[in-house]
Amino acid sequence: MPERSLIFPAQEYRDRVARLQAHMDAAGMGAVLLTSAADVFYVTGFLTRFWESPARPWFIVVPSAGEPVAVIPSIGAELMGRTWMPQIRTWDAPDPRDDGVSLLAETLAGLVGPEGQIGVPMGLETQLRMPLADYAELGRKLAPRRFVDATDVVQLVREVKSEAEIARIRESCAIAGRAFDRVPEFAGAGRPLDRVFRDFQVTLLQEGADWVSYVAGGAGPDGYGDVISPAAETPLQPGDVLMLDTGAVRNGYFCDYDRNFAIGRASDAAKRAHAALWGATQSVLEALRPGHRACDVHRMLCDGLRRHGAEPGGGRLGHGLGITLTEWPSFTALDTTELREGMVLTLEPGAVLREGVIQVHEENIVLRADGPELLSPRAPSELPEIHE
């Protein structure tokens, strides 16, 4: 009989814990405490939208040796019991007197000696999902044990994806690809942008997404002003470029890429910008290899845009991808992270057409030994036009 597990076979999670423990041992940590939705899901497979409620904290303790322990509110016991997790301890939450702090302290004290170190992710792109007052009280209960930064321990393990994870991300990308193919069904001149956004989310769900955590985009003559604003009721006009960007989720794994569409006949300026974005991305797809740094990718994309006569946009030009919409590293001029085989990444160049008007383009890849493998269906080299 197969072992109980969610999303992946239990061995996938055992392997993850073993990799975490190897890094913990090298860093001298007796345990790592995980509190964020992504980290809890990564170790356990505990997949739920219940994280939208901030009323309860959730804890996973990974010791330096042996099996991890879930210390969670009792409302989650049934679902956690369907994961591979061998040890589950619960309390009735929320409890304003002691919301799991004593139970968590008891668990950690039983695994880490008095002089030991307990790792907690503290760096960029991490979060502590428990009240600061409770974290301080936990520290007092566990003294003289010390909390230390476990950012590198967790990120070095999470940033390289297994083939099982890559397959899940590829599935999410395929779902979004089918939805993008259907955009002409609901986008065109006269259609309000906010209605297009809603119809796009519906289409993603129809094509197999479990939920749509992120939809963004914009529209305007030749391009758009930004890519994060809520959609307005403004109707699309001939000459607009519509961009839709999604982070749809399937089995806990995200895609994150966008597509551009001209409403009616595209202008020469819009076509040139799209061609430059496509060409710069293609250059990186051909040249990128393990060992390049994140800042190298930023430079390659900027150089590629300039070769095609486009002005690069500011900010980061891509990032990691997986169980959160964006993961480390960031493709900026300042990020020197070395890229490794098995990383799942986005390439996201942006071009400035004129003041206040940009176009962006994004693809999802996994980095292989011989270069990138596309996970998102490649965008067309010419800007698609939607005609009524």
C-alpha cells in the first residue's frame, strides 16, 4: 500500500528534509523553525487556502536529525494527517493566552540542547508568520538557545527544483498557455479592461487552474504605464496594446508569464518594441548556462534590447519561480547569485517606448546543463492582433 502523502510521494519530502538537514549540519543548527505558507507546504505538502486567515500560526520544526514535527492548530489536524508528516502536535487555536507558544517551546527544547542554535529564515523574501510578541516569548522560554538566520539553508534547497516540481510548474504554464490562446474570445475594441481581467481569470479556471492568485496587466496606445495597477473600466481602443500577466496555481505551483496583444492594427512602434523584447529573450535562451550570475542575465537582457534598438526598462528583469509567484534570485544589476542547474526562472525584459509607456515580455524556463528549457509556450515573434 502506498504511503499517505499529498501532491508528491512521501520520498520527495524525505529527500527535501535530508537536503535541509545537510545544510543545517554545516551551519551548526540543531533545528529549523518554519512558519510561512510556502515553507510549510514545501516540507509537508499541506496545501490549503486557509492561510488567507491570519488568525492562527502554523509551525514546522525540522531537527538536524530525525523526522520533522508539525505543531499546528487542531483545525488542521485532519488535513495534515493526510500528508506524509510522521509527527503532528496540536492545540486549540486561537488561544489569546498561549497560542501554541508553550507547545512549540516544548517541542524545540526536546530536540535542541540548551546551548544549541535554532534557525529561522530572516533575510530577503522571508517572513515570520507569528506575532512578534509570541516570537519574543518563545525566545525567553528557550534561552539560552539562540535563534540564528536560516535564510541560506532554506533558499539553497528550495531554489533547485526536482523533476517532480518542474513537471508541476510545466503543467501550470500549459494551463495559462491555453487561456492566453483564448484571449481573442473576450478581448477586443470596446471591451472594458476590468471585464477582460475577470474573463481571463474565469478562463484560467476553466482550463484547469486550482486558483488564480495573481492577474495583472495594462492597456494603452502602443503599451501601458505600469503592470501592477488594478484594471479600470476603460474600454479597449483600436491601437491599444493589451498585456495580461498571470500567476495561476495548480497543485501548489505557480506559473508567471505574460502576453501582449494589439487591439486592431498594431503601430510600427508597438511592433518594434515587441520584436526587441522577443529578440532579447531569444538571445538569453540561446546563451544562458549554469554558472552565470543573476546580474549577468540582467546585463544580457539589457544588451539584447539595445541591440534591437530598444531602451531597457528599470527594475528587475526576471526572478525565480515555484511555490510562490516570485522567488529568489532577482535579475538585477546587484544580485550576484550563481545560477544552478534545476533552477526555475522567469525572463522578463521591459522596454520603454516613451515617457510613461512601456512593454514587458515574460517566459518561464528551467535551467538545464546545456541551457534553458522553456516551460511556458513560447510567445509569437510578431505582436498578435485582435480584430473584431
